[in-house]
Amino acid sequence: MRFYPDSFPEYWMEPSKKDFDIVDISHTVGVGVKALRSFKKGQELFRFTGTLSSKVTQYSLTISNGMHIHDPWFMGRVLHSCDPNCTVDMQEMSFTALRDINEHEMVTMNYNETEGILFKSFNCDCGSSECLKHVGGYNDKLEPDNVKIERLLLENNWRFAKTLAHIPHFYSRGKEWDNFDDFVWACDHIQQNSSKGDFSPTGKYVYNYFNLGKWKYWVMERDKPSNQQILINRAFIGHSYSKDVKL
């Protein structure tokens, strides 16, 4: 029996249900992968697959900058430990034992080994003497704000505002972001690093615009704090509207 959908072709070193099980230990840390047999130090446990994505997800690992492999069926279920029993080779997309692994032991990795920024950081209590206490990726707390805002605005989805086609722009809903805390942070960054500009030649509507690349960004609710925002809008820089345009 396979972990992966039948639409995925079978491949060498695919994880098998005779060797592994996905178990719920939510009373401690959540859903994880358990070894059903022992493995020796240096032995390859399995190779994984998934779908390519430009976005970080809860079940993805980073292949290269801006490219991730999303695998909610198996690999994405492997739990974190600051003293893991496996290391990950992202070129081969394989897990290898760092030490002997006993039957019925949970398979673990160090998320900071492959991930610059996690989908969601968390406080760790893995019990290891090397415990980091907080895990967020190897660039956590080090990512410059200008890099973070560009990454967040690139990774999340944008839709054309069809109901306001006479005012061409796109929007991104906070509730659809992978991490709402990131949305709040982005709204705050946009507000703090923007300059006032007229929406139309009449000067009737004034927004705080944040320019990045070819886009200008602004939050929908001009007078509300970031944690009460619903949308971030964007339009091409240089695009202007007629003086009689109506919202």
C-alpha cells in the first residue's frame, strides 16, 4: 500500500506502509511518521516526492530559492527534533539515518537544516540538550524587512478585481494567506513605509502607497490597524485614473 496518490508514478525507495506509519500523537506534538522496523546509521530510509510550488507550505521543504516541494502525504508529516535521527538531502530528496533508529521510533529531522523561513515558527520542547526552544528556520530573525516584504508579496495569491474593472487593480485577502500573522506584518510594513498619494486627479481619495518593483500596494481600510485589515491592493505604478472615476 502506498502513501502517495495513484496519480503519482511509483519510484525507487518510495516509502512503504510496511516500513512506516503515520500516527497521531497530538497529545504531545501532532501527526508524525513512525518507523515500523529498525534502520542502521547511514542507511537511506526513503525518498520522497510531491508537487512543486513557489510558496512555503506547512508540508513543504525548500529545493532552492523560491522553489519548494509540497508533500502532505508523507515527507511533510515528519516531525522536528533539535537532535534528529535523520538528515535530508534535497538534491536526492532522501532521508538518511544519522544514528541507529529503533522499531516504533518516530522519524525526525531538524527543520532548520533545509528551511530558511518556516511556514509557521513554533516553540520547541523536544527534550534535547541541544533544544533551540524556538524554531523558525535558519534565517528566522535574520531576514531583513525589505527581503521579507518582497517574499510575502510574491508568495501569496492575487486576484483581479473584476467588480471594479474600471479601476484596474488586484487584491489579496488576508484570510487566504498561509499565515495571517504574516499578513498583519505586511499591512503594518506597507503602512509604515508608504507615502500619501492621490487615488485620482481630483485628490478626493488619498491612500498610503508602498512602491515595490512595478507595483504600488495599499491596504483597503485606511483608518484601521493592521490586525483589522481585510485586503491588500496593488496596481501598476504609473497607472492613473480619470478625474471622474467612482469607487
